[in-house]
Amino acid sequence: MKVLEFPLILSIGISKRMNEVLNYEGKTELECFSIDLFIFSYLIAGINFVDIARLTDDNIMENRLVYIRKNIKEKALSFGFAT
């Protein structure tokens, strides 16, 4: 199983529009949750919602988020956390 690594903090510039999304404060609990899911997906290089839904505490290994994509079972993805 090959492990791909991506840094959590991306070295690319964030557009003005994305910066607005990152700083937007939702008006309802559901809206806040939806925004949180979108931002998490964005920062983790576009993780699919199905893969987010399947995450558990067991996916954190040695301070990294490690998971196997549902539709690509031969690859594990690994993302570091800032400490």
C-alpha cells in the first residue's frame, strides 16, 4: 500500500474569495457545520464527503490523518497536523 503525503498548510496563495469563505460565520448550526465540512475538505486536498463520513479516531496515526479512499482501495492518503 503506497502512502501519499500532503502538507496540511498549503504553500499556495488563497484567493480573496476563498479567504471570505474561510472567514464566513454561519447563521445557523447547520450552515456552520456545512461550512466546516467544506473547509476541512478544501484544506485536506479535496477529501470526498464519503471519506470524511468514514473517518474515526483510528484514522489518526502518529499525529497524521491516514485513510483509504473509498473508490481507490489500493492507496492510503496521509496528512500531517501542525503541532
